Amino acid sequence: MEERKLLFHIPSTSIFECDPLTQGILDALRSGEHTPDTLESTLSGDFASESIRSALNDLQSLAVVTANAVDTGVKTFEPLELKQIPLTTVVLNINTGCNLSCTYCYKEDLDTPQNQRKMNYDTAVQSIEMLINESPNQERYNVVFFGGEPLSNFALIKRVIDYAEKRFQGLGKKVDFSMTTNATLLDEKTIDYLNAHRVGIAVSMDGPKAYHDRNRITVGGQGTYDTVEKKVGLLLGKYNSRPVGARVTLTTGVTDVVAIWDHLFNVIGFSEVGFAPVTSGDIASYNLQPEELGEVFSGMKQLGERYLDAALENRNIGFSNMHQLITDLHEGNNKALPCGAGVGMVAVDHEGGVNLCHRFTGSELPLLGTVTEGINKPQINEFLNKRLDKADTGCATCRIRNLCAGGCYHESYARYGDPVHPTYHYCDLMRDWVDFGIRVYSTIMEKNPGFYDRYLAGRRAG
Ligand code: SF4
Ligand code: SF4
């Protein structure tokens, strides 16, 4: 990194700044094989023998330097055999119906309001009981309301919150609620209720009117920006129990990350803005083209530079994708799997079928169980082990394997018809993004480490 020599240690997701001796050892080994003795004599003009041996030992204990040139330090695959799924989160698809008709929507079980299929109360209660039965030893649980549009089944949300609050309190456990909404059905009463129960809210909004109205339209084909802007104004004016974030879907023609962030953060006033680039939706014409995906990542890096500038002034500009990457680096997160789907989280469809995550409800991927029968552990183990076994994949030696872990199952499923296939179609961009994140992270660490105490500790606690 410019004049600083940083070492990204893949197995522990740690970043080390190399001192001149460590750099000397690495340079010497890069130019050819050495024994400890030849290394020592090469470097003895500048460093004491004892220091050279000690630094070499440190590098060996980290598997940065190995005794055997073919030993890459990559851990061999150990099959997972979960007897209990450590679930903390259940996503409830409480209505397949949506009052909007966003052109790019990926939901395979999406219905128009006339054909909507709502989850009933018994299924919702059974879902919560399944969460407790499958994973009774957690301190904190999450119930997520998803759709279609979850607020089109607000009556069920209220009954479920009432049930869950009492049930978890009786167990001496905590429960949090959250939802992703298109915001169009919000009114003062609804907002007050959600605020009183600390429901975490993410609003789907795609930026300024010209972008938002391109895809986020009513069933009748009208743009929804004006309605959403008004409702979000009402929401942000009142909501004080949790920060409210925006979730942006980037599709073909909607790629200006900086302008979209600027509008949603500075003009509308969201606390966080997260971007989801669509590369493999069902409707191919909405997928970002390769050159557009390049534009998106370049926009993410421009916004990342702003994130960095603000962080050096101890401000957080709410760019969630960057903030998540920085958090992963700061916490040394080492992901064998890309996300919590099927492990910490499952999604229940309106009929009580258990799916990997909210994106799979209504898909042809076999169910993982039902809320009444529970989760089929052998099936989950088999699925997870297929992704965990990185032999013969590009992921085995990829430098970001412990951050990417092969990418989103649903992206792979939509693109390759196989959820365990790695998301090879944007590996180079992902690696470049992580390299960029390492630069941002280490610059903040060098110049304003207090940023992490202020913005990351709070995030963990929250
Ligand atoms: S970037 Fe590509 S090769 Fe690397 S871990 Fe992710 S999917 Fe695998
Ligand atoms: S599989 Fe993809 S969409 Fe589903 S939770 Fe994981 S990252 Fe998210």
C-alpha cells in the first residue's frame, strides 16, 4: 500500500504492518528458496541472527512461510456435522402479495394483491416455536417480517409481535424484530406501533426519482417515488427507536452509486444506505452488464473514498457495504460460509415450508423441512458441506476466500442453477473491492483508530 508494507493474513483475516526485517525475509524468499542458514547469511548485514530466527519463527507460526513450497497453508476440509442448527433468526414470508410491481423483483412466490397468499397466525407461531426448539440456547433471537410487502399483512405482524414478546420474555430471552418494506403503506399509527416495538426497518428505495421510478412502480405502472418520499419523511421524522436504512437494488441503467447515496443519505436522511447489485436475476434484461458491474464497483470505490475521508474526521457516512467490510476486517471475521442462511437463519414461506433464506421461498430448491416437522439436519449438513469443500474450486486458494466464501447462494442458484457453485462471474471485482477495503481499513487504523471504538463497538452492541 503505497509506502507502507502490509501483510493480509488470510487464515485469520488479520492485517500486519511489516517491519524492515519481516519485509527483508519475505523479499528474500520471493526471490528464491532458502534454508534458515542461507536466509540468515543473506540478511546478516542488516539484522542480528537472533532477530532473523525469531522473525522467521513468527512467520512460520502464521503459515506465511512454510517449510515445503507446495504447502500453501490452506486448511483441509473438515466435514461439518451439525446436530443442532444454531439458529437465531427466522424470516417469515407473511404475504406473497405486494402492492407494487417492481420490474426486477426476484421473488418467485410474488403475487399481485388479488392473488396474495397470506401466512396464517398458526404457521407464524409454529415458526417461532421451531426457532426455539431447534436452537434453545441462544440469548437473543430475531424475527424478520418479509413479503411481498410485509405491511400488507400488518394484522399478523401485530399478533406475532405480541406472541413473541411474551414467549421470549417467559424464557428470559431477548427478541428483536425487523422488516424490509417498500414504505408505501406506512401511516402515523403504523409507524408509532413499529417504533414502540423497536422494529428495525429497511426501506427499499433506489435513489432520486429518475432512478427509483424506472423500476419501482405500482401494479398499474406508475412510479412510486413521490409516495415513498412522503412516507419516508413521515417515518424518519418520528422513528427514534432504531436507525432506518435504505436498500438499493442496482440493475441495468441504475449504476450511479455516489449520486444515489448522496440523495438517500443527504437529501432523504437515511442513517445507512446499502447497495445490492443484481447480476443474476431471473429476468436477464435487468441484470447489470459486465461493463455496468465494473461501473458499480468503481462507484463503490469512489464512495469508499468519501467514507474514508469522513472516517478520518470521525464521521460515518452510512455506506453499509463499506462499513460491513471494515467491520469484518476489524473483527477478523473468518467466514467458511458466505452468510447465515441455513445455519443462523432460515426463511419460512407462507405455508410453513423452511427455506435457506428469504430469496428461496417459492423456488424449486427442495425445502429444508417444515415448521411442524422441524429442520432436516442431514439435508442441511449435506448442503453446507458441498459449499465448504473448496477442493477443485478457484476458492481454495483465493485470497479473499474467508470473506467471500464463494458468494451468495441465491446469486449462484439464479446464475448457475446450483446454489453451492461459487459466484465466479465477479471474483476479480470482489478481490479488488476487498483490497480497496484493506487500504481504507488500515488508513483509518493508522490515522484515526478511535473511529472503530465509536462506530463499530456501537454496531456490535446494537
Ligand atoms: S472471489 Fe471467487 S474464487 Fe474468491 S472466494 Fe469468492 S467466489 Fe471464490
Ligand atoms: S443466500 Fe444470498 S440472499 Fe440469501 S442470505 Fe445469503 S447472501 Fe443473502
